[in-house]
Amino acid sequence: MAAPLLLASAIAIITPIVFYLIQSLYTRLQFKLPPGPRPLPIVGNLYDDKTVNFRCYAEWARTYGPIFSVYLDSMLDVIVNTSELAKEVLKDNDQQCAAARTLTLEKG
């Protein structure tokens, strides 16, 4: 009597974990992302983020470089931390950024 209940609860716990791992692996293989802090499931890097965001981002820039990716909540954000890179991203490659944003909005 207890065995089917135990099996059902184990399946209910393991299924979301396996789904999350497959989804995160697919996302990492699909997009070539810049380095960044390792996110937690569902909440991302919200617990790594400090109260003063620009200090936290400056610390991450020293660790991971001037361009890095973070997951705030479950959304991926790419942070550009220098004015030269921001100019290149926003002025020179604006069409690619707009196309990438459109693709992520259509998927999500």
C-alpha cells in the first residue's frame, strides 16, 4: 500500500528536476553565452545580487570580464560593463540585438 504512494511522490519530485536540467542544458547549448555566475534553479542569480546593483556588477566584471551573463529571476540578461562595448553593441550591432530580442520574445 505504501509502495505505490512512495513511487508516485518520488516521480512527482524527480520529474520537475529532470525537466529543469534538460531545459538548462538546451539553453546553454543553443546560445553561446558569455561567462557569468552560476544561477540557481528558478530564482537565477537573485540571491547573488547585492542591494547596490552597480557594485555587484562591478565585482562580477572583475571576475568574469567586461561582458557577462546573469539570470535575474528566470530571464537571461547580458550585462555590458564598458562604454566601448556598449557602443559596439548598441550602435554597430543593433540589428542583431533587435533580432535576438525578437526571437526570445517569440519563444517566451
